[in-house]
Amino acid sequence: MCGIVGYIGHREAYPILITGLKRQEYRGYDSTGVALINQEGLTVYKKQGKVAELEEALLGKNLSTNIGIGHTRWATHGEPSDVNAHPHLSASGKLAMIHNGIIENYAQLKKELLNKGYQFKSETDTEVLVNFIEEIKTNEDCPLEEALRIALKRVSGAYVILLLDSEQPDTIVAARKGSPLVIGIGKGEHFLGSDATPMLEYTKEVVYVNDYEIAIVKADELVLKNLGNEKQTPYISNLDLELAAIEKGGYDHFMLKEIHEQPATIFDCLRGRLDAQKGTITMKGVQDNIDTLVKANRYIIIACGTSWHAALLAEYVIEELCRIPVEVEYASEFRYRNPIIREGDVIIAVSQSGETADTLVAIEKAKEQGALIFGIVNVVGSSISRASHAGAYTHAGPEIGVASTKAFTAQLAVLLMMALKIANEKGTIDKSRYARLLVELAEAPEKVEAILKNAEELKVMGQKYKDSVNALYLGRGYNFPIALEGALKLKEISYIHAEGYPAAEMKHGPIALVDNQLPVIFVATKDDYHAKIVSNIQEIKARKGIVIAIISEGDDIIPTMANDVFVIPPADEIVAPLLSVIPLQLLSYYIGVARGCDVDKPRNLAKSVTVE
Ligand code: AGP
């Protein structure tokens, strides 16, 4: 899950590459580099560290050119270092290549090349592939695109590849399988990126390159071919994305900005779909497949990370409202477990980026067995949205902070609307409850606004608990998935070890961890389990544990027991998770900032995990 950028045209390429790489840095930030072709020939500049450090190191160099490629890395093969950074040059120095993905059979290809006397400077699969391509180019005496086509027939794994050839200084050759590649169409120029962010201010016309396609890109020409060397017609889409959406807008971090965007993003997610007055929910993807969804024997929800927590909450809601059995699967396990998929099963794939490889390959597996794939995705035009038979976008806008926040609440809103629509269609929810839940959902943005007004309280709590070594997050029922999400946020952002647990499960082991140093965060909003969660809090207090509780307005019991409480507006237990997660996002943010962590780019993480 690296970020790639390319430019060819009439403008100076280097500044476009550097700006593009900075916008791609959420995809990986171990090391970075560019390759340029100018009077000095084909030159590679690369180093370990962030884009700004490379920029600093290149001050004063002759970087003037109209063609170049750039890469920001998330290490898979070989540790973060200058030599493992991309681009990688071929043995002759005539080819330079950047790559996002994993070449699974690179060891075998490397062996073949070693037997032919090749030597390797780095530990990467990418350096192996660029030399494998050069070997074919030399032996077959063919143009670069031909050599690439032949080479890719021998390659297994996922890739986006961009190549420069010093013998073809007016062309960028690219190829895609599994990892995302977007090409921006300009007048006499073309832009390439892992997503559209590097080209936003230059063009709104983009082509999403498909798997097994090769692109031959010149300043005034774009040719797409398949691996059978047949020309493909580029399908041009119009981007509905503004530059402002990917800038910090005066906030210190993207994560804080995105947390504060949630009243608007939840509203955008509901807009044009939920009409509480009319008592209607309009979702085309659901409506077009309503018979299949209503008559389904089982839903299997596949996801990873935060999206998996949204899936788990959906299991509780769908089973409660629709009376349809639901199974929630970690995509990576589902893919290799040889799952049983029967007639009448519906697969729901949840993903912010729409590019998570584990989820993508899992739905491909289910698709082979004839299941309907319903995608719930945030990034328009992403691979999972294009691999799904139907779906719903979450409309949360670009999420740059690696820790998912606004996309999570938008996923919950979509899953809740979907469950309510299907339950109403199926007649498994009574009319008054249905109408009340639509009103509750419509009120969510306002209630989130009210919660954000008290963010300062969490800043104080963050300072108070910043030196914690461990933490436990507990919840019951609909609040259990939120406890898991709270724990994940703290882990990701502050590197404090945290675990989420069903509150009652605690007695069966984790309670052994409790002492006067351990913060135990309860998601304890008013619901049918409230009395039970109060006893769980007493169990912690009895062992001198530190209790922090997210509670509903009007709760006058828990404040008498807890060390710290954060009060949220009252809401139905099914809608409350959309609210109770907000203070947990803010708490992890403020603890991360207080510990001096890079909250937008936490160590070892990347925004979309495009390799298995
Ligand atoms: C969440 O904060 C993390 N960034 C990560 O767990 C993420 O949710 C996971 O990688 C799934 O990503 P997706 O929603 O883009 O598929």
C-alpha cells in the first residue's frame, strides 16, 4: 500500500510529483523517491523518510523536466532504507520502475536472473521485476510495453507498475492488477496516481484502469491494452472531488478535522435517502435487489479493521430488525477458510478505501460461488465498488487520516438505513418503531454536533490518561462493537495496548488485569443492559480499577461510581453507537497528541492495505 504518482506533459513534472506524493503519503511513508528524464538522462533520487525530507535533500539539483514518476513506500519486501526505496533501476540503468503491491513469485524470478549473472542492490521484489522486464526487452529486442506484457504473463501477485525508459523519453508505461491506478486526462498532459488526489487541481476527467490492463501514456495520447495486446477503450469518469476536501482546513490534523466533519458527513450520507417525515428510505442498490435481500437465508458481512466493527454492529441490528441470520467475517480468514456459501446467501462487503486486498479477494471468492455481492464503500470508483453487483456509497468524502473516523459513522448510517428498509419491506418491524428510528437517525447529525461542543472535556481526560500503559474498553450489546472500535483507535493513535471486550466476558479472564493503574473505558449508554453494566462497573471499582464511562444524559447512577464520565445526548440503543463512538475517537486523538504521536500517520500503518 504505497502511493504512486506520474506526470507527462508541458508543465514542470517535479513539483507535481512532490505535491502528489505528499497527498499520497497516507498510503505509506517509510521512504520516497522520484525518477526523472531530462538532459542528464534518466535519474533516480530516493531516500528513507517522508517526502519533505527528500524535497529538502534535492534542493539545488537540476530537476527540470516534463516527465517523471514518484513513489512513497509502505515496506513489504525489505526494511525501510535508502536502497530499498523506489524507484528501482534495472542493471543497465535504462529502466526505472515504481511499484505498489507484492510480486508473490519474485523469489523464483530472482533465482532465474541470479543464474544469468544479475546482481541485486536491494531486498525488494520490485528490483527483481524491473530486471526481469529488461531481460525480456533485451532478449526479444522489443519495445518496453511488449517486454512488460510478456513479463506480466509470468508474474503472480498484485501490482501497479510505472516505468520510465531512457530510450523512450516521451512515454510512461504502466500496468495494473489488484492495486488501484487512476489516470487524469489533461490538454497535452496526463497525470497518474493511486487515487485522484495528485491531479485534482488540473483535471476532473479520469480513467480508472482495470485489472490486467497496460497503459502507454504520452503527453497527448493514452493507449490502454490488455495482456492479449488488444486495445481497450478508456472509460472516462468525472471526478466529484474538490481540493479543499483533502486539505486540513485550519485543523492541526486530518484526524481532528474528520472527527469534526461528522455532523456534515452523516447528514450527507442520509441526504436524499432518509426522509423521516415521509417515513421513507430510498437506496437504489437495496431497492434494485430488494427481493433477494428480503428472501435471503443469510447475510455474510466481510470486512477488516474498523469496517469489521461496523459489520459487527450491523449483525446485531439486522438480526434484531430483519430477523435474518448474519455472520461477520474477517476477510483474510474468510478468503482462505474455504467457506460454505449456499444458495440465498448475500455477501455484504464493507470498506472505506474500497481497495483493501483481503476484502477484495474474499468477495472475488464468494462471487465465484454465485453469491450476490453488496458493497458498502466510501471511495467512488474503487475496486470493491466495481467488483460488487450492487451497493451504497457512504459519502463521507476523502478520509486522509489513517485512523478511520467519519467513514465509520457513515458506514453505521448506511447499514442502519439498509436494515430499516429491509425490515420494513419484510414486515419484521412495527410501523411506529420504524417511524421513530427514522426520526432518531435524522437527528443524529445534530446530536453529534452537541457532543463535539464538549470536546474540551476529552482533551483534559487525554492529558490525564496519556501515560497509561494498557487500557480495557467494555460494552454490552450494541455497545460492544463500539468498545472494540474505541480500543482500536487508542492502539492505532497512541500505541497504548488496549483491548475491547463484552463487559460480561471480563469476569472470565481479563479482570485479572485490573488494578489502580488500568483505565477501563465503559460504553454505558442507556439501554436494556444498563443495570448489568452498572454491576460490571462495580466489579472494576471493587478491584480499584479506574473507570471512565460514556453515559447518556440523565444517567445519575454511573457518575457516582466512575472516575470520569462523558455525557452524550439520549438516543435509541440502535442509534446511540453513532454517537458514543465520537468521544472515543476524540479521547484517542487527544491521548495521541499528548504523547507526541504522528496521529495522521501512525507508525507501521497505512490507510488502505492493498496487499494480502
Ligand atoms: C482503521 O482506523 C484502520 N485504518 C484500518 O483498520 C482499516 O479500517 C482497515 O484497514 C480496513 O480498511 P477499509 O475500510 O478501507 O477496507
